Amino acid sequence: MIVGVIGGGQLGRMMGLAGLPLGARFVFLDPDPDACARDVGEHLCADFDDAHALGELARRADVLTFDFENVPESSLASLQERVRVAPSASALGVSQDRRREKEIFRELGIPTAEFRLVDTIDGLASAIDAVGLPAVLKTRSLGYDGKGQAVICSQNEAAAAWDAIGAVPAILEAFVDFTREVSVIAARGSNGHTVIYPLCENVHRDGILRSTRPRPGDPASASAGEMISRLLDALDYVGVLTLELFDTCGGLVANEFAPRVHNSGHWTIEGARTSQFENHIRAIAGLPLGETSAVETCAMLNIVGAIPPAEEVLAVPGAHLHLYGKAPRPGRKVGHITIRSTNAGEVEQAVAALSALEGVG
Amino acid sequence: MIVGVIGGGQLGRMMGLAGLPLGARFVFLDPDPDACARDVGEHLCADFDDAHALGELARRADVLTFDFENVPESSLASLQERVRVAPSASALGVSQDRRREKEIFRELGIPTAEFRLVDTIDGLASAIDAVGLPAVLKTRSLGYDGKGQAVICSQNEAAAAWDAIGAVPAILEAFVDFTREVSVIAARGSNGHTVIYPLCENVHRDGILRSTRPRPGDPASASAGEMISRLLDALDYVGVLTLELFDTCGGLVANEFAPRVHNSGHWTIEGARTSQFENHIRAIAGLPLGETSAVETCAMLNIVGAIPPAEEVLAVPGAHLHLYGKAPRPGRKVGHITIRSTNAGEVEQAVAALSALEGVG
């Protein structure tokens, strides 16, 4: 089976590492000549909207997937007529449009922050009245260039925020007063069978995920599992999906979902009975899904901006190093470390030791 | 770091899958245009004694290793002057010569079957008198063409056996009356630090390994561990080595050693804290070695001659599929399955279910 992947970053690379043993081979479409997935498959070096290259990918692949969510929905929809695509273009489309994403959350009874759609500067003023402050103004569509977000703390910051996001269709969301950020990852097969990983507790710094700890048996697990199951069924989803949530005194509140494997699931390579990457490949290939329970206690630390000496990482008991073959730049994710042990105290000791290294956590 | 590998079969492929996350990249030398390791690295398609190709490999690699033991010792010795080679040419050489292999076992107090060197047909007659019958006549050097072995049950079969092996320098070994076949695998770093995997119990059929069960805490573990440690130190070995043994009423008897990762260690990918492939790469790269203990109860079943349907393999709880990307032919190893579970009964149930599939076990 040939798997075509739009995107050839570390997520594609780890799909390849998980999929080769299942008998799959890979072709990655990525405009970066150094796309790090090229170590585990063929590399079509072209833009994501290059019709010729997309056609070539569709011609060669038995199934087509993607490793990031900024693929144009229209590109994917046209490919869907020629080759099996999973997840579907419509599931991708929902994740790209904050309005549709929020609407589906509401329809499914998945709590979200208070929000209002904003189409004009005047609309922003009334949205602020409705939602309250502080609030965050976000462009409605992700777009290719990943246009940003602007925090608004007082009414007189509104105009600057509107300009900052480019005066485009937007959504104003109330700030969520959370106790922790969590995510839940699940895989759904084409027969509707769904498997759910343990809830993950995530720590961000400067907007970048730094560490994840899976929490099997967490009190919020059941609630998160119900939410992601409803979402997967509503989207008739095939593959791995990640739902990012805030945990609050009033329970879980959905932030957004990613129609793909996710950084907060990297611990599953060593830590779960079947990794998120393997289950994604199994799902899109129509194979039975694997068990998702945790093998032992785990933690995952990202490596950002600099690569620590491998000999120091691997000297820490229970540490497993994953480098992506990317050149380090400030703020760039270049690898991660998973720590696995029967002993939770040992995991935290290892986290402390590793966090002292350059680029770690 | 660039790792050059002489040989591009499934062992090289699994070294690549384990080494890429450590930041290594791979170049494989193999005359087979379909060498299955090409999915995880560059492929130099040339003969193993092609001086130009070996030179190219040495030029590009930071460290050089091999995935099978029939590399000419002289080729490796000449490369050693240009690039770091691990394991060393001399360790490889010992494994290629049954006389040197047996001598080192004797020197180190590692029990072997009764044996005599045989250089002529007359020498064979007196060797039979000394060793007893039944016995097995083996060519002394492995050679490139893997010349065979001949079983001798009575004196009048001696001449035919001598002809069958090609009338070359040989060794006559007494038959060993064993209760089971076992192997022990260990990795040794350049600083002499050694880590040892749990003893493995192996079942062969038609001369091909069919299944392996790691036996942590086996009564023979300590004895096997002492033997392999002595051997590694005597060879000043760097990398993974496998010692194949017979278990008898009188204790362990060494059969032979392989200077490489081994089929009986494939269970370590899911079943041990660090796989044999990762520890081999760590050792030859000068990195700290990882823990070798078993995570849970495991079994490994080889896939030989035919590929079972992936959907049936993966429907068995705890089963992990590893296909090598090789076309099936009778007697050819094309993959393996590891079963991992907290429950030993479940492992054996899975083994029974999987063994019913074509090509499995």
C-alpha cells in the first residue's frame, strides 16, 4: 500500500516510521527541499496547491492523508474524486473555519467559551459587550499564512486588534479561566469503531507545547471521551483526531480540534500499546485499530530551538530520544523525549534532569 | 551522524527504523536492487567486495557496521584504516571461523560440544572415533556461499559427508542432546559497559527460527549472562552480539555466536525497554546504552514464505506486525509478529490464533 501524505514534517516522518512495518510505503508532498519525512519515503518537492504535483500524488497513492491542517479544503476535495482521502475534505474544512468548528461543538453539546462572530469593526464593539473582557479576537479561517490572534483587555484596544488580525471575518471568544490545558486523542476506523487514548495534560510556554503527561483514569477522562466520540461520529471521521480542551471549575471546555496526529500524543510511541501514528495508518488503511491504554507512567518533553547532547539525554534512565532531522532555529520544534517507567517518581526525576538541558521542555 | 551498513536486509532496515529517531541517517551497501533497507536510507547497489563501493561507503559514513556475518574479514579490515568500524573486523573474523570460535569458547571456559578439527578424509575417521556418533560435520569457514553441514550417523556415511561439504577444512561436532534451544543477546559500548537482554527460548523448524519467547528470570540466565560477558570482553566488542546455546541436563552448551542483532531479539522492539536495534546504534555511536529488561510478557512469531492478511494479524489483541517489504518465497523470512500483554495466558492465546494464519510461526 502506498500512502500519500500532504506535508512532510515530523508528523509525516513519524507516520512513516510507524507505517513501514505495517507494509506501507510513503510519498510526501512538501515544498521544503529538506522536508524531514524524506528519510522514510519519496519526496515530491512542490507547493501544496501545485495541481500537477497533487495529481501525481493522487495517481501514485492508494490512500491520501495530510500531516498539517492548512491544506486548502478545495485541493483535498478535488483529490477525493480520484483517490481515497482520510480524514475527509469536509472534516478538514470544519477544522479550518472557527465558525463551523464552534457550531458543530454547540450542536453536539460540547461546551465552548462564550463567542460572537465579528465581520466589521462595529460588530466587534457589540461582540465585546456580549462576551465581556478580556477576550481574544481570532481570524475565522486559518488560511495559509496562519494569521494571528489578538488579545483585547479594554474597549479602546478593539480597533488595534481588528487591524492586527487584518480586518477579516473573525470570532471573538471570552477568555477561559482554566486550571489546566488537556487534550484527548482518538482514532476512528471507516467502520465507525473508535479507540481513545488516555487524557493528556499539557503545558505551553510562549504558545508552544513544552510537556505532556498522560493521565490514565483522570476524572475528566469520561467527559473528554464522550465529547471526542460525538465529534468523530458527527464528522464520519476516519483517522486520528485531537481535541484540545481547557479544564475549568465548571468542567471541560473545548478550545479547538486538529484533524490529525498531535504533538500531545508523541508519548504514545513508547507509552501506549499502539502509537497514535500506527493507529492513524491502521485507520486510513482500513485495518483494525490497536489498543490505546498506557503501558506505564510516561511524560513527554519537547525539544525546541536547540538540540541537547544525545549522550546526556540517553544517560537519563527511561529516556527515549526522538530527533526529527531538522536544523534548530529559535521556537522550532526539532525533537522530543519520552520518559517511561513503572515508577511515577522516577519519571518526574527524569523530567527534572532533562529539563536542565538546552532546548528541553 | 551517518551510519554505513554493509548489507541492506531486514536487520539493516530495523537498525534504520531505530536509528533515525536518534538523529542518525543511513547508507546501505547491498547488491540486491530491492534490498529492503532502502526504505530508510540511501542504497549503494554493489557487491560486498566491490572495492570502489566499499570506499564510497567508508568516505560517507561516520561509523560503519554490518547486518550479516558473511562480509569478508579482509574487506572490513581494510575499511577499518579509514573509518570507525564496529563490531571490529577481528570479532567478525572469529565468528566466521568455527575453529577460532570454538577455541575462544574453550579459553573462556564456555562449554561446547565435543569436537575435532578435520582436514582430510582419514582425519575424519579418527575424529569420529574421538567424538562418537551421531555427529555433524561443518565447514570451518562460513564462506560467501554458506556451504553446508552434513549429519553422520554411522562410519560408512563419512565419505559421503566429506564430499557433501566439499572436502574442505572442517570441524566434527558431537550431537548435543538438548532440552531446548536458547539465545542470549547483549550490547557492549566502547567504554566496556555491557547490558544483557533476558534469555530467549527459541523454536526452529526446517532449520529456520519460528518463534521466540523471552524468559526473564530463567534459571539459566545468570550462566548465559556470564558467558556472553566474558566473550564480549575477550573480543573487546562494540555493538550487539548474540550467543546461541543449547540447554542440556548438564547445563548450557554454546553452539555459535553471531556478531550482530539477531532474529531471536526482534521481540525487543515492543517488549524491552530499549530494542536490540536501538542499543546497537547507541553502542556503535558511542552513546549510553539503554535498559534491556522486558516491559511485559512477550512472544515473537516469524513470518516465513507467505504474508498473512494484515487485518487478521492486527485483529488479535496485543499483536504487532512487522513486514520487511520483501516478496515472499518458500523459506524466506518476510516479517514477524510480536505479541505483548500483561497476561501470559493472553500471549499464548494470541500465539495459537496467529499460528493458524498462513506463513506464521
